[in-house]
Amino acid sequence: MDAVYIKGLTGVSRFLALGVLVSFTLVSTPVPADAWQEKQLFDPGVTQLERERKGLVTIYSGFTDSQVAQVMDQQFSRVGNMMFVNTVVTTPDGIPKTDAASGAVETEDDGC
């Protein structure tokens, strides 16, 4: 799933929209983050930064837990305009963990 934009929603409607998007995302299969998502996240253009200043929230899907930690260190001032779903759990070596029984890639439980 690609990044999803929620523009112009405030208060309860924003949280309801996020809930619907997250519910949809949780039933999908996690995929590696696309290169354009990584660029947008770590090297945003002027347009992306302006949209964030206006309240744009981007939902990023498929990043690894180590990538999310890197975002928290390097892009902390922008974190309020980000949401991460389907975050892939990795080993200390950066290898995605898989479920022993099913072979499915493990993702963090985001509590939604």
C-alpha cells in the first residue's frame, strides 16, 4: 500500500478516516516501502513540506522498525504529519522476522 493523504479533515472526522484506512491496511499484506516513499520521508521536496505545514498527514506502509527509528532521529520535527502502518519487525541484523508456522513477515501491532 502506498502513502495515503488525509487533507482537510479535522477532529473526529480525521480520526474516523484514519481508523478506516488503518483497518483496511491491517488486512493487506505488508510490502517493502517504495523508493518514492523513502525519498518523500528522508528527503522531502518543498511541496511536501508545504503540504505538511498545511496539515497533511501521510501514512507510510511497509517500512522496517529500524527505518522508523531512523525517521524518529532524523525527521523528528515532521513526525506529527506521519503515520506508520505495517511496520516490519526485524532482527538485530536488519532481516525481516517471519512467523515460524506460516512464514508470514511479522509486523508491529499498532493497536488499532
